[in-house]
Amino acid sequence: MTRDEVEIRELMHTFARALDERDWDAYANTFADDGAFEIMGQRRVGRAEIAAGPARDLTQFDRTQHYSTNHRVELDGDRATASHYLLAVHVPDAERPNEHADVGGRYLCECRRTSEGWCFSEVRLEIWWTRGIEFEIEQA
């Protein structure tokens, strides 16, 4: 595995970890300044708009866990395509951990090397399944 592949895989892990830690700056910084994120019919462009989505939508949950698995990276110079599977658990009330909204799917990513290192230029979430209580995002 090349250093670039390792860095892009770490980018995918940072993306997931920042969501669970509610570190919206770290989450936003996984994207290029002009990056875009597509989720459930929404397209969010730019770091501020991208970070505003989970800052609004995930704070309704006491706890979340975002698992990032099955990483694939294909390099092409200073650009790369990547994907990873998602399993996300959203617990609205920590006192009732048996009630949660679960989502499974895949992130499709376009990455580019910047002066800050590897960043996402485009991420699209494909939701393949849901289970448990309904998971919704607010329409921007």
C-alpha cells in the first residue's frame, strides 16, 4: 500500500470519527474548500454548508457510531477515487440504547491532493438499507 493510499484511508476514518465526536471543523476539513457532499437528495457545497448538515441533523441523537469499512482507493496522480461501506447507528436517547436508527450503504468519493493534503472533492452517500426508528435529515 502506498503512502497516498494510507492517507486517503485515514481521511475516510477521520470523516467518520469526526461525525461521532461532533467535531464539525475536523469533518469540514476532510473536504476541499469547494468540496461537495450528496446525501438523501441534498447537495451541500463548501465546507461551511457541508458541516452545517450533520451539526443540525446529528445533534438530535445522544450517541452515534459511524463504521467505515471495505476501503477501496484508486490513484491517478494528484486525484483518486475511493469508496467505503457505511454502517451508522443513531441513538436518540442514551437511556434507551435499544432504540436506534440504523443506516447501511456506501460512500463514493472523489479525492484530490491539496496544499493541506488529501481532501474529498466530492462525496456521494448511497443508502442501501435502514432499520429501526426512522432516520431523517432536515431539508436545507
